[in-house]
Amino acid sequence: MGNALNVNVDEIIDQLEIHKQIGKSNFTFGTYFGRSKVDHESGFAGQYLSTLENRPSPLAVSVTAPNGTVTQVTTPYGYKNNEIFYAHNILTNNRLDVFFGQTSPIGNKFTLDYGFRYNYTQFVGNAEAQSTSQLDFPLLFAGGYDKNPLTEYDNLSLVATTPWSYDRVYKSLSFSSALNYKISDKQAVYVRYSIG
């Protein structure tokens, strides 16, 4: 079965972080940016029938009805149009994150750390598809591309669905904070709260 696949991806991803120490406290501020564009095309076009041997030969398949009518299932070269599915999707994904964190000692035993992260993600794209649920019945009943109903190998064709587009945005804010207690240089315990 023939499977056509074409995928193109263009992508840029970058991150910037700034670290600063003020007194005994450490601060981090940063941003993350990502943009991906994916162009994905796939589909199953047909079947090729051949012998199973070291040097395969094409198989021409035909069927003879009881009344003597011969239907050619494949071409003389073993090919049969078998359009089952086709899809083409173009997606652009934009992402921007901004984050901030602070770690500060509180006396000799305790350390407080906390951070925020804001996330913005956008999915923009369009798509089209065909499947066997959308057959081109006028072409099918007319005998296919060659207008001959006895050459079955070219009688199947699909009709494209109406293309559709989408634009979705997702936003989120995350927060996490912890209080650490130092028992010794090798042991510590902490309590953490996170949301988002």
C-alpha cells in the first residue's frame, strides 16, 4: 500500500535567564520563547500487487463473472487505485513563558524559596482531509477516470471535506514555594506548596 508522507518543520526556541545575588538572597528572572511551524501531509494512494520472490513481478488481477464479463481489478502493472485517506495540516505553535524565583536564607537553619511562571501558548492552523466516507459517487458510477466500469482500478476517488481553521490560546500561572529546614550539612526537610 502506498503511503505518502511529507513533513516540514521550522522551529526556533530560545531562553534567557538573569541571575542576581543581593545580600544572601539569589534572584532569577527569565523568559522562554518558542515558535514552531509544522506542515504535515499524509495519505494512502493505492496498492501494488506482486509476487513474493527474490525478483518480484507485478500481478495483473482480473475477475470473470458467471456471465463472462471480465473486470480488471489492477492495471497490467499490478497497481490499483485505493484512495483511503488524505490529510494536510499546517500548524503554528507560539509559546512565551516568563518566570521569576527567589531563594533567601532565614537565619542559620531556614531557607525560603518561591517562584512564579506565566505561560502563554497559542495554536493556529488549518487542515483539510479526505476519507472513504466522502466518495466521489458521480465518478464512481461513471466508471472512473477512463469512464469504463470494467477497469475497477481507477473507479475510486475521494472528495475533500471543507477545510477548517483553528486558533486556540491557553494561559496559565504557576506558583511554588518551599520552606527548608537544615538539620545538618547532609540532611534537610522541607514543606512545599504549589499551584498551577
